[in-house]
Amino acid sequence: MNKKTCSHEHLASTEYGQTLICRECGIVHLHVQHLSLRFSAENFLGLADTLTDAAQKIRAVPKAKPKRPQLTRVK
């Protein structure tokens, strides 16, 4: 068993979360609000690719303008 403590390297931070990696053990730590997830670097990259694809598809569809209520003329 490895008794050496992990040395976390900061990769990225935004208002939505934070990502750290331990290069010694190859674990990526993803913190989103009150949720913390640990991934192998390979699995993290796969998830990142999936999320990037999804974000591109969401951005490709123009946002629908809210419809104005139809007015009915009363005589």
C-alpha cells in the first residue's frame, strides 16, 4: 500500500466547479458544488469529451424567443 499522500495540482476553476489531478496516482478530482467525484485520467477525458459534444449541440440550436401572448379583440 502506498503511504505517500497525494499532491493535488490545480487544473481549472470556474464558478461552476474545480478540477485537480494527482500526477502520482493519476486520479482526477472534480468538485461541483457539494459533489466530489474521482476519475482515472482516462475516464475523466472520456467524460470531458462527452460533455463537450453535448455543449456544442446545445449551443448549435438557437434559443427560441419567448412567444408573446396573442391578443383577442373584444367587440
